[in-house]
Amino acid sequence: MATSSKQDDEQADFGYERVPANEKVHRVGAVFSSVASRYDLMNDVMSAGLHRLWKQQALRLIAARPGQQVLDLAAGTGDLSLGLAHAVGPSGHVVVSDINRPMLEQGRDRLLNEGLASGLDYVIADAEQLPFPARSFDRISIGFGLRNVTRIPRALRAMREALRPGGRVVILEFSSVYLAPLKPLYDLYSFRLLPLMGKFIAQDADSYQYLAESIRMHPDQPTLESMMIEAGFEDCGYINLSGGIVAMHYGHVY
């Protein structure tokens, strides 16, 4: 009788559902392929524009400097990539990366429309298996993408390996609300209003139901900080934004 390998038997969270780990990549890909063309509009609507402020704060924490080499993972439609490209200037370089081709194409078109043609590369890449030599980057960012990764510890180790000494990673991600009065309102918004907005604006309620569930299954702030330390990052910490709806995690390589 044939036996399954450990990898074949491995399970992963897809929202509240447990699925084979190898299946999660394809299901997450389908989610983002479905919403790619309306992704920016939905971000503005569902966060009342706050996502722009969160990303500006993340860019300040990343603190990319002229001439640096930067990797923006799960770059999506390029909000962080745009700011990073301006920060590193013509002497620097930004790799705009996403595992999902339609999202990466949206980001590429947006950055080209902003007049950014040089100093940028576009790479389809899995955060767990980065196709770059060790110590390639001074900064790595990942905005609202880590919770969609199948094996977060593996992705953190890959980021650690890709950073140069003196490098920094910044992870901007939905997290765990710590203000008690905010929790029931946030739950109501997440599980009732968000899927409705997805249905009427993006014509895809299921993808935004997954979004709400994936946030709840993502490691909370102290847990993710511990995972970063375990992956080899130093001087790790996090900054809560909007009552913990979002957190910025950071770590360094020395």
C-alpha cells in the first residue's frame, strides 16, 4: 500500500478551514486573482482610507535610504513599492515581488503610470522560497501578505537569509485588537459588513469572508515576534496601529 509523504499530509489554515498545505497556495491565488482589478478600491472602502496612513508609517519604519537594495514582498498593487522607489532614488533598486501574477501586473502598470520605469524589477516569487542569493537586500518589506503564506516560519527564515548585515525587515499586517470595547464592533464589521462590501463592490463576498477569517487565524503580536526571533532576527519588536487592528513588526540582521 502506498503511503503519503509528510509534506502531502501537512495541513494549513485557509481562513477557518483546514486544507492540504499544497492546496492553500492555489486557493489564496484564486482569491487575489478574483479581486485584483478592484483591490485598491476595496482597500479604500473597507479601511476608510486608513490603509494609506498605515503604509506611510510602515515606510517611515523601513527607512530605506538612497542607493539601497530593497525587496517588497507580496507587493500587490505597489503602494509600498512606490514609496520605496522614491526613497532609494535612482542609485537604488527595488524588487517588486508577488506570488500572484494578476496582482503583480496591477502593481507594474500602476508604477509605470507613476513614471517609474528604471530601478525596478518585477518577480513572481513564493515568500517561502525566495529566488535571490543570500544577503541580497538592505531592506525587506511585506505588507498585508504574511498571513496568506502557508508556512510562516519558512518565509521568515527566507527573509532572514536574503538580508545583508545591517538589514531590516518590516512586516505590516492585520493583527489582534487589544482594546476590549473595540472587539465586538470589529467582529461585526469583519463578518457582516466586509463580505457585503466584497459582494457589491468586488462582486466577491467569499474572498472577503476569507480575509476576515485569515486575520483571526494569523499569529498575534507576541507570537509573531517570537517567531521572528526563532527565525534569527534580532532587536525585534512591534508597533500597534488603530488599537491593534494592524501591527508593524520589525527585526534586524547584524
